[in-house]
Amino acid sequence: MGKSKKSEGDIFQSVPHILMDTIATYPDRNAFLFRRGGRIVSMSYREFGDLVEDLAHGLAAIGLKRHDRVAILSENRVEWAIVDLAVMSIGGIVVPVYQTLSPDQIAYILMDSGVRVIFVENRYHYEKLMQIQEQLPNLKTILTFEPIRNVNGPTTVFKRILRLGDKHRAARPGWFKRTLNKINRDDVCSIVYTSGTTGDPKGVRLRHSGFIENIVNTETALPLKYDDIFLSFLPLSHLYERVAGHWTPMYRGCCIAYARSISTVVEDMQVLHPTVLVSVPQFFDKITAGVHRKISDSGLIRRLTFQWAEKLGNRLAEGRREGKNHPILKSLRPLARKLVFSKLYRYLGGSLRYPISGGAPLPRKTARFFEAMELPIIEGYGLTETHLVVTLSPMENRKEGSCGPPIAGVSIRIADDGEILVRGKTIMNEYHNAPELTASVIDSDGWFHTGDIGFLDKDNYLTITDRKKNIIVISSGEKIAPAPIETKLKDSPYIDEICLIGDGQNFISALIVPDMEAILHWSRKEKLPYEDLEELLPSLELKRLLKYEINLRQKQLAWFERIKKFVVLDHPLEIRKGELTPTMKVRRAVLEGKYWEEIDRMYDSEPEKK
């Protein structure tokens, strides 16, 4: 028997109260699956709750008080979730820190937020802290998830705090419940630093009530089952994974399974059999490209069978969108499912029912491929400043290119300049230590100015066009939104990333990262005389291929939107180099600064005439 739906009037007091409610209802259900010592182990909600309570007692025993800031610097692991809930349970404020940040960036966040205690995973993260120790006068305690030998610093291993908490708990029966019930719904429980595409990160002050509204209303729009399994591999330091991939499944008593790493996700899916996958478009793009490459290398019969099934799937998907029946095509679906669709389903673990994409636009070719294979991807839109979700595509009524209507309790309005404005109970309190910045984005009527450009259709479905600050204005005055053009061009199997350039110039150019696997595969198939990427990347043949791919996809664009020149970059963009945000958005300003010489050379001469 599943847990009954919460009515609108049945409101939780805090995020930890959601967990306590689930523990009371499903104490023995698996909360987590993860690898330890080469094998998969499970942890029930009762066991998880006991560890949260022990750690809360342990933190109190070392002097942590209400409203104290506690940072977490670690890869995804169950200890991350334990710390998160334990700190909030005693009224503390959690400050997640991306493990890919440089020491100086970490120092900025810890200083700005006033962190007193930090949890780190291992020696790698600990040594980052040691480089900036003198800049952190407020940091009193470093707690480590893994033992670190031969260190000179104030460190304590996580397990010792749990043992200390166990003693504190035994001496103070009822303390945890009393402390938990002192939390006010509107207390700030987390300061999350945004990973924006420009400028310093901003600390967003978020409260229990905003998260509760978001979790309950998101789950209402996309109902979960008690036996759903979520696969966790996006960083918990980002709100997307923390809210959508952890707290929302906890609300329904689902299981959270940890992938070993982002590079092993498909292998882990085949072992853990997730039913829900919270991801970014890049993952789904890689699956799509990989399947098509594999099929192109197959025998004739297999290629023709796949092409027939994909075409059938696309026709059926179009029929659903247009309200057409197509009875003859439907009669062929079981055969296509048996011969083709089921193979992709098994490849992704055999149980997936909710592939969810957020953080960036989903390329049309990828969306259509998954829909044709009977695994339609659910798209959503959200921001840190809105406690995450703003809109979500309904499972049974999706629209291509749209991220769906607003969830309950959220209103959207489009400003005269096309900017998306959001209002509701999930809008942030403020930016930390930045009252002027807060006033610049939340107007007197309570509308939060997102900085995104988009439009609402007649059914109140939202489509995102671009970031307002990304709009390119060329010298002739025409305005260009780069994101839809970049998404269109990434439909090419040979383009992994593309960044349009041209503000103030007389034409549009681009920085292009090829799909390295795809171009190597193409080179070998064409029997080109290049042994490796180092020789292939600067070749004229590759430039001709990319030019053909670009021209093929920009025929319908206005003259001023078309790319006239491009530079091929010789490496994939990386988060640790600052080229991508943790949710895989391109940092345009970083690339423009890094490749200014190559960009200047593109504009030294006029483009070729067609």
C-alpha cells in the first residue's frame, strides 16, 4: 500500500520532516543502493534516519548551533545526504561546494557564507583547503568522510562524530525531536552558490517552505511509484540533483542508487535498473549518437530494420502530437518494439520510465529519437532562485521544444522585452550579502526576473529561447539569440559543442568542439590518411565536413544568423577549466576570453562569398 497523497493543507514543517514522515511510513524500504568494497549494499530508511539523528547529535556535541553554516565538498555518496539532512535537522544552514572548483573559488564561497564547519571527502579535497587555510578565519572544523593519514590540521573522521553523537543521543532522549520541531518553515536552510556563465557566484538564500512547495507540487505533476529507483550521478552540490534526485524521491519513499561515476552510468543502469533518470541533455545526446554510430557499422539488414523502426516510431509520435490515430502504423508497433525498441530499453537497464532532462535545451534530434524508441524524455525548467522547478512537461501531453506549463503555485509572465518573469511561494529570500542585486531581480510586485528569454503558448506551455545577456547584436543592428541556433547545429552527429560569436561584428562566427568519437569513426570509414585526432583536427577534410554540416542546417536561418567562419577546438570543454558550468552550459564569456586570438583572426578578413 503506497503512502496517501498529501493534501494542500497538509504541509510539512521542514525538509527533514519530509524524511521523518517517510521513515515512519516505510522504515524498512531501501533508501539507498551504493557500492562498498566492490559489492552493492543497501541502506533502509530506518538506518538512514538513525545515522542522520546520530550525526545531528554529534554536531551539537562539537558546538554547532542553529543558523551555523556547514559546507560539504565531496563527490556524491550517502554520507553527503546524511550530512545535508542532519545539519538542517538542528537548524543549521548547508552550503554545498562544487568539488571541481579551484581553491580560490572555494575560498570565496566559504568566506562569503561564513562557514564554520566543512565536510570533505578525501585527501584531494582536504589539500585544496590547506592551500587557502589562511583566508578562512571563521573555519573551525574540518570533518572527513575518509581517513586521511599524516595531516597537520584540525580534522576529525566522520565516523568519530557519529560515535560521539551516539553517546550524546543516549544521554538526551527526545532531544532530536524537540530540536527538529523548533525549525520554522521560513528559516533559511541552505545557501547555494550559482554557477552562472559570467561573474562571481551568487549565494542564494533558500528556505524550508520553498523546497517543500517545490517537492510536493513537482511530484503531483509527475507522480512517482513507491518502488521507483532513481540513479544519482549529477553533482549533489547542484540543486537539480539534490532536490529532484534526492529529496523528491525521499518524499515518496523511493530508492536512490549511486552510479560509480559519470563515465559508468550506462553500465550502472544495467546493474541497478533505475526507473527514473535525472540528467542533462549531454547524456541523452551521447546515447543517441552512440546508437546511430553502432547501427551505421552494422550489416545491411540490421541497418534497414533499425531505420524502418525509427521512422515508424517518429510517425507514431507525430500522430500522437497531432491527435491522429494511424491504426495501420499502430499494428506494426509490436514488431518494431520486439526488433528494435526493446534493445535500447534493455541497454538502459530495462526499467526506465521517466528519463528527465534539465539544465539546458534538449536537441530536437535527441528528443525525437527517444520518443521514437518509446522512451519520451520529460523536460523541465528551473533555477536555483526558485528552489528549482518552475515548469515540467506532463508525461502524457508533451510539446516538442517546450519545457511544459508551470507547476502548481508558480505563475509566469513574459515581459515586453521577452524576459521570463516568475512569481510564487518558491521564489528565493534574497542573495546573500547582496541587497542591491536582490532588488535588481525581484521587483516591487514580487516578480523574479530570470534573465531568460522565452514565450508562452496558448496552453501556457513555456519555451526558452536564450539567456538575455547572450543575445548577440551584430554591427548592422540585427539581434540574434544563439541558443536555438546552437541547438539546431548540434543535431549534426559531428558537433559536440558549438558557441556562436559576433557581438559588434559584421557576421556570426563559431567555436566548434567536434564529437571526437564521431569524427574518428568518419575518418576511418572514409579511409583518410590520419592516424589520430592530433592529425585529423586541423585537416581540411574535417573543416569541409563541418562546413557542409553547418550549411545543411542553417538554410532556413536569416542571412544574419548564418555562421560564416568557425574555429575547430582541439579538446572537449571541461568544467574544471571553467569552460562549462556544472550543468554543462557553455560559459560563452570564458571561451571568448580564452580564444580571443583565434576569434580575432576570423574577423581579420571578410568571409568567403557563397
